[in-house]
Amino acid sequence: MRNGYHEIVSPQSLDFRIRAILPEQYQDSYEEVKPVSMGSAALKYGPDGKVAWDDVWGSFCDLAMAGGPPHKGVLLEPGTPDEIAAQADRYQEVTNEICRGINMVTGLNAAAATPGWIQVDCANKAMAGWLVRAITMENVSVRADGKQLFLPAGPHFRVEKEIKNVITSIAKTCHYWDGHMWLAQQREIAYLFDDIEKETPLVQPSLEATAEQVARQIAERIESETGLGRSPHRYSNWLGFTCPDIAEAIWMMRALVVSNVLARREETVLFVPLNPEIDPGGDLVASALLRVHGFSAARG
């Protein structure tokens, strides 16, 4: 144990970490949360004809981190540089609307960053670290750098669909971070993340294309040692494995994020990131996945 947190030596130590990052109402019941959606909230408009983002939601579904339904069934990815260059004016409209919405629902400063991304300034590194984990599990592309968070944008994003998806994902997760966790717990999460960082850097999907050979090597190793087969789903820098059921996919997803490997799921498919800059041969991801799979089996 370091800084009061259990080292990963058992399923119980992982459960300890999982409980530590969950809002209080989930800490003793997160195994009972069902991934059932509340349905989509309708857009509301203000006198100026613009979406009143701060008046859209009265409540939110359970966090995907707690076992609730991911906000998106499949991953929402940013626009490509070619798409953005070809529709520059439309892209500007999209980024302006996303930034306006984020500011209205969270009070955080948001601005267009590198093509395809919106930069959001969080209060501190711990907040950004918690949000990147929580939003990833909602199946919205996101990355963190220090206390900055980056969310996706693209010229094809529509107000009632992708723009709403991005704004909902950060509205939902900030709602739980700010409204359902005491300041003392937020500090404990900061200590936990610092502690985990001493073990391994946070593995996020790379922004650069990853060679298929790396994905195949990881997939072959995982299948050989666990029997988990590679999913036919293909995303840039995400590698999917088909789990026996949703419950196992959820537990392994949560166990991975407290092992400093971002993870998400689509139904029973568990996705892990590829990042040659941080994890050149995929050893960090493969080792973490093998460990949590073994613990999952031990839990029954």
C-alpha cells in the first residue's frame, strides 16, 4: 500500500480503487447498477433561437463508470483534417456551438484547439483525469493533458446529434464530479491518480496512426493467454475484445481505468487503447488486460 491506497495484488484491491473514484451513491451498489438508458432529452431553444443548453437536462442516466449505459452506443470520433479543411466555415460553426454549450452547462472555458478538438480548461489535473476516464466510458473521444481536456469536433456534427452528444457527455460527467462528490473525495482521487502515475503513465489512444502489426501482436497474446477473441470492430487506435457478457466487460473496463489504461465498451466488446509513443510494443496495455482478466476470473 502507498499513500493509503492498495497496490494491485487482488480483485479486492482493484475494487478498492474502483470505489474510490465513484460518487458516494454508487460506492456500495455499483455492482447492482443496470445499463438501462433514460431516453434522449429534447432540445430547448431560447428567445434568440439558439439551443438553451443549460435548460435541456433535469437529470442524467447513471454514469457508465458506475455500470450505467454509455451515452453513445458506438464511439464518437473527431473530424479528419481533410474533412475540416474542405468545410472550414461549417467546422467553425460547430466549434463555436460546442464551446458555447460547454460554457453554459459547466462554466468551464472552452475553445477550438488543434483541428478536430475542443480544449476545455478544468479546475485541476485531478478533475481532468477523472473526466477523461468517465467520458471515455461514455464512448465519446476525449484525451487529457495536465488540467486540459480535449473533446471532439467535426464539420459533419449536427446540433441534435453529435454536438449534443459532446455537450451531454461533459454536462453529465461534470454534474457527477461537481454535484455528487465532496471536495475531500476529489482530493483523495487526486492522491490516487498521483499514486497510479508512479506505477505507469496513463495510456490514452494515440493521435497518430498505429501500425496494424502492433494490434495483431497484442490481440494474439491476449487470445492465447485468455481466450478473449479480437472483435471485428475497427477504430483508429482502439483494439476490441469480445467478453462473455456485459457484466465482465463493465468490471474489466473499470479495473483498467484504475490501472491507468483508458477503456470503454460497446455492449460486450471491451476496447483498450493503442499508443506507440507511451506503450511502443503494447506491453503496458497487454499486461494490464491480462491482470484484470485473471482477477475477473478469480471473482467468478
